[in-house]
Amino acid sequence: MPLHPQFVFDQGLKDIEYGGFFAVTDASGEVAISTDKQLQDQVAATLYQADHGDDVQLRFAHDGLMRLYDAPNAGFHELADRYWTPHGSGRCRTLALQLDALAALIAYQRRVPQDAANDAVIRGMLEKVEALYARSTVAGLYSSDWSTPLELATSIDLDISATALLARIGNEPLGLGLVGHLQIHAENLIGRVAGSDSQSCVDVALTRCAVRAQVSVVLARLANVRDDNALSNLARSFLLQTLALFRDPAYGGYWDRVGINGKVRCDWHTSYKNHESPFPIKTAYDVALLLQAIQALPSGASDADRASVTAALLEFHDSRNGGLFMGKGYFWSTPDDPTVPFIRQFWAPPRQPGIFSIGNLTYLPLHLKSLKTQLAAAHALQAIEPAAAVAHHDDAVLVNRELQVIDGGGDVQRIHPNGVPTINVDLQRYLAWLAKARASNETPYGLTAETAPLGFRADKTWQVFSGLHVISDLHALGLQIENKASLIDCIRASQNTDGGFAEQPGHLSDVFATYCAVLSLRVLGALPNDIGGCVRYLQACQNPDGGFGDVPGFGSDIWHTNLAVLSLHALEAKAPDEQGVMAFALRCRSADGGFANKPGYPPDAFSVYRVVSTLFILNRRIVDAEQTVAWLQKLQLANGSFHYRPGKAVSLVGTYMAIAAMFLLDAQPTYLQESKDWIASHQKQDGGFGPLNATSATTDESFVCIQTLLILEQGLSQYWVALLN
């Protein structure tokens, strides 16, 4: 599908009624997730339109920027509501951002030189900024009247903004001496980059992919203006270093950050100290900036690098609604080897567009669309040719050759073929812990039994994800589920007008939450209020390759394909193309019998279960199931645990999914008793279950342990094991 550079501006981000641009919209482009207006968004829109837009688009963007101008004090407010009333927190002056605004005014002036009001604002801004630099110390943040420094430290952002402004004005005079001050910032940035190769650790300010990409872009532009080959070579070297540092060689794409040791990791301690998410992600914004840097530096990167970055960007293209999604994250198996996709970033900083909260747990849905991403991508894609059509696969031949028909039917209410077995855990202690994980008898369960934990643990605030696992555990243990009516009401209230479900009422729909809600309702003997809407939402998530994404238009993976197919089955509906589903699953197979989350990815135990479960519910089984069973059995250690994939870490969830997949293929672990003992050893002092040497239990990991032990005792039907996970 062609990616026209202007494919984004009317999709929920442009405020036609009150002017300017919103920061973020939902996947469909129909809902502005945050209606507040940010200065950086109006600046970015004006800069983009000055370079690429027509006069009407440019004037619209510039009008939005000017709505934030504070004439009595000169300078711009930085955060306002939809109607342009500044928030108290937005009545400030971040020097870097004010320089960006000045650059936008100058860019507009070049296109519309007859605008006297714009010229007057430029002069007022220059006067204020030059007065700042005349002081003995320049601060990073000032009060709205510029009189009081609010934050003395200046960041690398100021050097980047100053250098970008210097590159934009070129050889033109600017004010009474500001160019000299901008030059000092540029030299600071150049020195920082020049020293990056000689350091044993990465400069903290240069551990973010976006920052390094911005540095590469502004230095390349400055080098071009000055015709400075040495500076161009420095920018080129820095870009190549960045591409190598942030590239994910196993799963493709580029990470958003590394540690100071240059490695991707879950940064728990830094996150605790600096209040950032501990989880690295991959974003469209980062790769859009990387592609801009490559384009700004002729011969700056190899054809392979250019192709890799372009592919990483296009991976986030919304094939249904246009635009680009924000990014993707992972459930991490180990800090340096993510396998399971998760289109959210947990414990994200709260004051940024698109953040949602569940109790003390903040998360950023990565299927949102941000203005900054669309603008950066549109700029980078100016010279990119539309991708060629994907080759058609002969699904019928593949499915008929690789799969056999079975009876995968069952009843979610009749899941104990031989009664409820005894398992080697302290069940009463577990049930007492579960009771604490429910804030009240009127709501579903939370992820933990904690009230307000200080560490990285969620509290007991309910969500459909944790609710599903507790409801499933109680049902699988043959125990009564109290106050079903209230549980059903809470879960039903999480359905949105698009038909999908969210983690809680008021949050956004996705396949993951929809699965949790639909299956919880089925176990409770209920259905969604809007069954047809839910079916339509899920069906809209299927892609032409046969797989499903987390929201309509998001790229396919076997994780969300499995969840969507199971949800549709629970609603007595089908995927629009069931044969395509099966073919997509089979294309995830590796030569040794394992399965991956996407075709071409390394195989892992999680994906094997997802494939086997999906096929089971579709009344199919792999013809050569013995090869897959053997692949899984090779992952097991003598103590009963499993690696989640060959040569990688032992995983509690990976062990569960390996055992569940084998059970669906009529097989068992080689070390059966050892697996029972190893799983049982995960019960904590508080009664719940969690990873060994971890601080606390979660209802998620407790579900994993309870279900695995029941499977190992042959206490559950194959239908249940395929349907509930």
C-alpha cells in the first residue's frame, strides 16, 4: 500500500474545530486520546509543513503555534487545554523548546515573508533569548516571564535544538549575537559525539536511540550548510555506531535505549531512581529519525542498513487506517532476548500523552498514533517507493499437507475428565492469598495482593487480565466463584463502543484484553452485552497474511492470532479466513519442529503452544507432531524446568507452555515428577506463586503454576488447556 506523506493529518490528530494538533490518537484515528495541546507538537507540525506542506496546511499549523504565544512576556506557553487556555504546568519556558519554536517561526517566515506579525514575534523572541545569554549562567527552564530559573541544569536537548537552529539559519544573520551562543552549543555537541568512541561506557545522554538519531541529523545538516567534510564524517561515524548499538539482530528492528554498558536490558534500578519505564521498546519514531539521518548523509549507511531501517519503520504501518502505530513491546523472557509481543510499555512515566493507569501500574498502549511519530515518518518516507505487493501463498496446499483433522471440541464447564486431582501445594494458603488480591467482593481480582507496593509490583486494583487467571484457577480447582453477578457486570462494563474490550472501563480495546474479558465471561457462564460488535472487532484484526494483530491494522504474530481465534471460538464465531489462520501458523514453523512468533523468527516454547492451541480449537493437529514434541522435550532440564528456547534462560511461563503444548499433542515431559516438584517449589511465603528468588507472587504466575500442576496430573481436558492460557 502506498505511504503518502500526508496520510496522517486528518486522522484524529488535527483539531478542525479549535485549531492546532493533538498529541495522540487511537488506532482508528477517531478518538483524540489527549485533547491537550503541546508546544512541541505545534512546532513540529509547523516545521514539517514549512518544508513539505502547501500554504493552507502551513498557515493552519502556524496558527496553532501562535495560539500558544504569550505576547506580554514573549515566548510560548508549553501546555494548554484544547481551547488554548494554558495549564499551570505549561506556563514555563524550556529554553530548548523555545529555540525550536523560534526555528519554526523562521521556517514560516521564509515561506510567508509578508507576515508582519510573525516577524514581530521573531524579534521579541530574539530579544528575550539574547538577554538570557547575556547573563552569567544559562538555565534549562525558566518561569513564564523569563525572570526566574526553575531548573539550572541544561540537557543535551538544548545543544540539539541550538544546533538545529544554527543549521536552519545557515549563513543568515540572526539577532545581535545569538549565532555565537548557538555555535558554542554546536561545539559542545560535536565534542560530545567525538568523545563517544573513546569512552568505555556510553554517555548517559546518548543511551537513547532518538537522541542519537537527532544528533546525527542536526550535525549532518550543519555539515551540509558549512560544506564541512570533517563534520559530515563525524556524523556518519556516529550514525553507524548508533545503528550497530541499537539493532536487534534476532528479531529485527531497533531498540529505544541501551544501558551505559551499551547493552539492552530491563533497567530496574535506573528506572526506580529516575522514574522511567524499566522496559525497552521499539518505536516508529526512533526508526523514522534513523531513516532521516541516513537520508541526510549521502553514502552514510550501507544499502543493507537503509533497507533494515526502512523495513523497521514500515513494520508499524497501519494497513487498515493508514499512519504508523507508536511501536511495540515485549513480555521479557530474559533482559536481552525478548520473545513474546506485548503492545504496551509498563511503568511508563505518567506525564506523557497516551498514558493509562491501573492502580499504581501505568502503561502506554503502543498501538496509539502520536503526532510526532507521523510527522517524523512522513518526513522520512518522502523518498520511499511504495512496497511491492506481498506474494500470494497457496494456503490450501500447505494446510492439507501439514495438518490432520481432529475433534477439538469440548465444554468450558466440563473440564475434569477424572475429577479434580490433588496437587502438591498448600491450597488453603493459596486461596487466602487470592482473597487478598481482590479489593472487594464486588470487583474482579488484581495482579497482586499488595496494597501500595514500593517496588515494581502492581497493587490489587482489578483488571480483566488478572481476573481471567483467578477465575480460571478457581474453576479448574473445582471451587465456587463468589459473587459471579458482580464479576460479570464489571467485565461487561469494559466493552467499548468499537466492540472490543479494555483492561478496565475507559481504557482502549485490543485483542489481548478482549480475550481476557470474553473467556472470563464464558467461564462465568455469560457473554458480552454486544456479541456482534465484539465478533466484528476481532474479525477486523485479521490481516491478509492470515494472522491477527493486536488491533485492526497491526502486523500479525502467532500470539495475537491465538488469542483472537480463541476469543472468536468462545463467541461461537469464526475468523474471516480460517484457512489463512492455519497457513500463517504453519509458516511460523522452523525446520527442527519448533514454532516462532512470526515467520523467520527464532522458535520458542511460547509460540509452539500458541500454534498447537490455535490448531486444536480449529480441529487440526500437525501431521508430524512427534518432531515438535521432541523439540520441546529437548528444552527440559533434569530438575524438571524448561528453557523457553534452546540455549536461553529457564522460564516459568515457558515451562507451562511447553508442558501444555505437549499435553495437547498427547505427550508428557521426560522428567515428569521433577516438573511437578519444580513447579510446586514456586509457592511463596504469602501463599501465591512467582519466579524463584522474586519478591512477590502474581495472579498471572500463580495461574501458570496451578494450571501446570493440574495438567501434569491429567486433571484437565485438552479443550480447556487449548482455550485458557
